[in-house]
Amino acid sequence: MNGKDTESSWVDPDDAPELDDEWFERAELRIGDKVIRRGRPRGSAKRLVSLRLDQAVLDHYRASGPGWQTRLNEALRKAAGL
């Protein structure tokens, strides 16, 4: 690591730069070394919709663990012949 990476352009905490909306939009959420990405990837063809399903259907897919929405989407695609 060079000095440029560790030195800051301000010394007094009262002189810290303002954290505005633009700064937060560029910020990355990290847990340790892992970057956490939220939401749909850019360019995704999937759309958020509101849909009423039987509770038993939801329970079945949710009980299958993480990725249940993807599996439900795959089942709907298969039923639609896609």
C-alpha cells in the first residue's frame, strides 16, 4: 500500500467531506472482504409484480430454502411452455 491510499486530504474531523446522495449511490456495502450487491443486476429482464398465490404454494416454495423465487419462476416458465 502506498502513502496515497492511507493519507487523507483533511485532518480535523470537522473538515470531513459531506456525505451526500451521490456519495451513497457510489458506496459499496461490505461485510469483511465480500461486497454485498442488492437488488436486480443492471439489464435484468425481470420485473417486480404483485401477484396473489395460494398460501400452500408459497409455503411449499419458501420451505425449499433460498432461491425459492427463482424456482417458482422456473415452474411458471415451464407451465407457460417457455
